[in-house]
Amino acid sequence: MKSYSGKINQKSSPKESKNFFDKLPDSIVTDVLWHHFSFENKFEFTLLNKKQYSLRNKALVEEILQAIAEADPFKLQYPEIQHWLEHNPKLLLEKSQIKLHTGQILRVTPWQLARYLKDEEILSFLHKYMDHATINAQQNELFQGEYEAYQIRVLPYIEEGFQLLENIFKTIDQGKVIFDAEENLIIDENVNIALQNFRDYFKPEKIIKTGEDKTDVLVQKAFELYNKYFISFGLSDEPHKSPKNILAWCQIIGFVQRFLPLNIIQHFADGLSHSRDLKREGEPQDRGLYFDIWLDESVTHYALHFLDKMVSHPSKGLGFEYAIYAGGAVGGGR
């Protein structure tokens, strides 16, 4: 078995071959023979067959993008992916479409996706296969020039989100939010309209090719406004149990959290202080995407996987019934 190593800019392409596999129909190779190949056989065979080489490259780019989207650096360390990246690091410059858990669709390279999602750990892994010039070129393409200029261009989008957050908190403050006899939230029409306008802001409308995710900035603003209105929303003795604070906590802070990159959601799932400690000590971030959930003091908490809940209950869970704080999901106001 030959070994391959190197960074991007190294030439790498399938060898010319006239072996008998080239004369077989693709269906015979992929559906019948492929399952009997060892990993080493598959690797060598693909290098000897131009069509299979191209198809495998495409499939691997999609696998790498999926692993990055799921904030799963461990999948990137699978032997097959490692072998291919060592042989052909240019895979990291290939573009393909990927759909995130938020519904957003991006057409980017693996490096650009990791940078868009601000996943420092995965970026560090990818940098092993890239030189500085390639990284700079990828960044310039992602941000359409200098990063500082991009920050100025994106300000109107952020300010629109800030304005919607200001409006929904102000509307709740002036509106009517109460519990019914079964402690379900009853929300007046103005608050409902403001909530819907706020949610519409997050609807994906186009294929994203540039920039970076800014949801973390919106979460920070939502926490600031929650703290600002906490007393006025609250009850005199237990403000965190007031209808308005529960609405703001679950359906504003929690809803913004739904659209965070998964690696950032993991910070909340672990507890922000714990994540800071890991970073300070040079330890890798936890990546299970599990967190504890409890809806009131009488319910035993249990582990919940974020992606499973997002897929099976798009209008429940995070952003509707709770928000994540200090390593767990809290169904009432913090």
C-alpha cells in the first residue's frame, strides 16, 4: 500500500490504467464487486479508474461537508477520509451544496463551511492540509475581499435583527401575556404578530455562498434585552415564573438558539463556563450534542439530542418550550 502526503498545491490525479475493471459496467463494479473490496483495495482501485476517482472525490466532499455541518470532527478522522485528504488535499477546495439543521443551504468548500460556522477546532484540523496562501485565498473568496469590509457590509442585516428583537420585547412589555387555567400561555394579537415577524427573519431565502453566521451576535442581544426587561416582565416574588418572562425565555432566546451553528449550541449544552475552561486548558470541545432537559422541578431531567428534536418536532422543543442555559434546557424563565 503506497502512502501519500502533502498539502494543497501538490499535483494529484488518477493514474492511467488499462486494467479489466475499466471495461466493466459501473453497476457491476459499484453494486457487485465493490462490497468485496477491502479499504486498501477500494483506495487503490479508485486511483486507477478516472470515473470512480471523480465520483469518490465528489462523495467524500459531501461527507466532509456533512461532518462539518454536524460539528463532528471525529468523522473527519475516519481512515478513508484521512487517506484521501493526504492523497488529494484539494478536496478541501471543492464546492458542493450542504443543508444545515436550520434549513439554510450553502454552496461552499469544506474550509469555507467550517469558517462560516466559526468552528475553530475543525478549522485547525483542516489547516494541516492547507498552506497559508490557500487559506488566505479561501477567506478572501468567502468574504468577497477583506474581512473588515465584510463586517461593514453585513451591519444592516444585524441591525435589522436587533430592531426586531427590540420590537418584540417592547411589544411583550406593552401587551398581554397570561396563563389559562392549565398554565398554557395566552398571547394577545399584537404580541403574536411581533413574534411571527421575528421568526420570519430567520427563514432561509437563498443559497448562501459568502459570509459567516451571525446568530451568536443575535443571541447575545437577546440575553441583554431579557435581562433589561426581566423585572418589568416579572412577578414581585418569582419573576422567572411570570408568563412574560417564560415567553421571552422560551420563544425568543430559545428560538434564536435554534439557528446557532451546532458547535456553538454545544457550548450552551455544556455550560458556557465549562466550555471556556476547556478552551483555556487546550482541551477539545465536547461534541455529543446532548444536554439535560427539565420543564419543572417535579420532572426528572433526561438527556436530549438536539438534532433529533429539531427534525422530529420543528415547532416544539427549543425555541417553543425551552431555551438552553448552563448545560441544560430550562422551560421557565432563567
